[in-house]
Amino acid sequence: MGLLRKIDGGWVGIATGHTYLAPRECEQSAEAQERKYARTLPFTMPKDVKPGSADEARLRMQEEALTNVERSDFQDTVLAYQEFLARNPEYIGTGAAGDRNAEQLSEYFAMHGKKFVRMNDAIVPLATSAEQWQEAYDWKLAMGSVEVNSSAMEARKQLKAKEAAQAAVTREFSEDEDYSNLSLEQIAERARGRR
């Protein structure tokens, strides 16, 4: 699903920030509620555009030129991109490096046949899920084509390594296994992942 982020016990909506808890709400219901809200979001101008200017008129014409499907896909793309940025704080999305990174990701989307639209004087791929952005980013990162904030990347790697080590050490016992006939040493070995 494109407009939800999985959390323990449910999901968080990307558009609203609302927390949906299972079993009260199912994933499809939460997605439908987020999509309904996302459709109500107004078209927003870039911050440096003055109301009533020629730039505003040109950008409004670009927005009106989109079909209803493209407009809906564009809203989903904006939300998916925001979710992708939240998941990848090391990604540089602004400045000259951000422009080069955007070109690299756009190249990936073009290779995979994504549709592009002109919006806010930019050519934007209609990649409507954070997973699509993540896939493109991972591909380009592996090729060394994307610039990243090295300190944030190192912190992310350390966090992943810590989580992997913790998961290996704190393996949960299966409830169907019978531990009553095992010694404490055997139970400790199973907890460490050794059989």
C-alpha cells in the first residue's frame, strides 16, 4: 500500500499522520481513508512564487493540463517521495547535489517505463509508492551514482548493525518447543541461535 507506514500494532498514515490500529482497522480501510484525505489536498505553489504573478499563472496552467488520473498520481507521488525522504535521511534532495540525485532517480524511472508529467516547472516521474522510490535509490546507490550525507549514512549503517546484532542475541523461543528437559546451558545456546 502506498499511503501507509507499518508500525508495531498497525499503520501510520503518510498524508494525515493518523495512527490506525489493528484489529480495529484493517490495512485496506486505513489506505482508503488516507487516499480520501489525500484527494482533498489543494495544489500548492512553490514558496518563492508570488500570488498573481506570471509564474503562478504558468504553474496553474501546468496543473490544469493534467488529467484527473495524473493529478491523483501526482499527489500520491508527492506523498510517496516525502515518505521516502523520511526513511532515508542521508539522501540529499536539495541544492546542486539534490538536482544530480533527482536526475539519477529519474533516469531509473525512465528505464522502467514510468510516466512523467510537467509540474512546477519540473519533469516529475509518477512513482506513486515509497517502495518505488526506495528501489530506484537502492539501485543508484549500489552503482555509486547518488550523493549522500556521509555522516547520516554511517549512523544508519551503525543502527542497522546494532539491530541485527540484537536480533541475533535475543532470539525468541518457540512456544511449541519443550524446554523442560534441557539444561540451562542448552537453553542459553538456543537463545543465542545455536542448536
